[in-house]
Amino acid sequence: MSANDRVHSIWVAGMSRREALRLSLLAGAGVAGVVVLGCGGGEKESVTPTIAPTAVPPSGFFDSNGVKIHYETFGEGKPLVLVHGLYGSIQEDWVKTGIVSGIGSGRQLIALDHRGHGESDKPKNLEDYRVEKMGQDVVNLMDYLGVQKADLLGYSMGAFISNWVLINHQDRLNSVILSGTGGNLKANDPATARSLYDALMAEDPTTVTDPIGKLVRDAFDQAGVDRNTREALAACTLQFLPLEQHYEASDFVNVKIPVMIINGEQDTVTGGVEELVAAIPGVKFVTVPGGDHLSVRSLPAYQQEVLAFLKQR
């Protein structure tokens, strides 16, 4: 487990769920920046990747336009690509939430650690975290594994990235599931992103006075996240959280494949989702009772909805 994978358990231990959700709402409606440390439910047993029907190793690294990206595959069958959230990872977002064990039967699950996250390379340039570069990482992974078409499940920031893949590479997809997502159709106030960036970049953590920034920096320091990782995640935060690269409703007008948006009923992070629902032709919108932004993926009702949607493909 990489150091930043351990942030979530420390974060949750020090905060109530209500406090975490309130903080995440401050971080912006479109991307669940602060609180999305990659995990939604309780700790679950790790799942060992099984041999996938590809000509390359089922787990490892590949070169994505000069950035080394870590990936894992689980099981065999029709491919489903998993795209995690900000500060998350394969293990935190998909294994520990029970997604791999809950929806993986009869499918080949394909997951990557985003650049800056997990075991992937940690570039420091803000431009390295533009949505088109992170979206291209997903497509490049499919190319590397020899997967011509797949279903796609993106969570939070991963849903934003999945929208880019949907808009630009619809021909590579059978269907798309967008989860824990907001409207993504307008920019956020950049102040929170800047405060988080400054907190993560500070040489001396005692100089951090912004309450949100201090909470995040303290969580990272308690988890033993090294400076190299902090700088990478700071760059990703400053690039993504303001949503300056937001979408227009017209970007979705040519969508012709099945799309489902699935959020927790109590998800206070995903403001403006109705605008996204209205923008995507024929989209299915599901809210899961009792689920918030963090917990929803671990709920049986969520996994049942995902499986039912995929079975129709």
C-alpha cells in the first residue's frame, strides 16, 4: 500500500461523516476534492488479481505518453474499466469498497492508478493533470491491454475523466457509468483549490492556517505521505478542483451509447447533477437510498444497480 493510500483511514478516524461531507461540499460541487480520499466503506480484504486474457501481464506498469501508469486487472470476461477519484487508488476506491468482489463475477475488471496517485508516476507540472491527458491514460491502457471496446465506470473525479473519454472516444465504449458526479458544466470557485495547494506545498506545516488546508495537510502528514507525492497531488488538485476545464451541454449531444448516472441519495457533494442528466441523451439516473458520497459504492443496492445496468449491454 502506498503512503497516500493510507490517508483515508486517518481522515475518517478524525472526522464524523457529517463533518467530512460538509468539508467536501466546501471543496466544490463538481469534483469531490477534499474528502474523496478514494474510499467509501469499511476496510475489506484485498483481492488478488487473477490472470487476465491479455498478451501482457495482468498487473504492472505501462508507458502513457512518457508517464508510467500502474494498472491491475481482476477476473475474466467482458471488460469493465474502473476510473477512480481524486486522492484515490485502485485499492482504496475499488478493492476496499467491495466493488471488485461485488461486481467482478464474470467480468474482467481493469483499473489504473491515475498519474500522481497510488503507484503511478508523480509529475509536478499542472499541465500534466489536464483532463485530456488523464483521459488519454485510460484509452492508452485499453490499447496496451488490447481491449478494443469496454464498459466504463468512473467515480467522482473519475466520472469527470470518463466524460472526456465518452465525448472523445465513444467508439471505444459499450456503455458508461458515472458515479458520485455533479454537473461538471460550470467552473468552481478556485479559492479552495488554492488553499489546498498551498497547504500541501508548505515547507513547514505549522504555517498552514486555512482550516480546510490544515485538515488535509495534517491527514497527509499523519499518513506519512512524502513530499514527492504531496507535490504531485497538489498539482492535480490545483488543475482539477476549480473545474476550469468544465464541459458544455452541447458536448454530449452526440452521445449514442447507454449512460447511467448513479449517486447516493444523501450525496451533498454532487451539486448540479440535474444539468448533466438533462445534457446526456437517454441517460438513466439512479439515486441509492442511504448512500452518501463516501459510502455509496459499498452498498448492495448500488452494486445491484450497476450489475443490472451492465447486464443489459
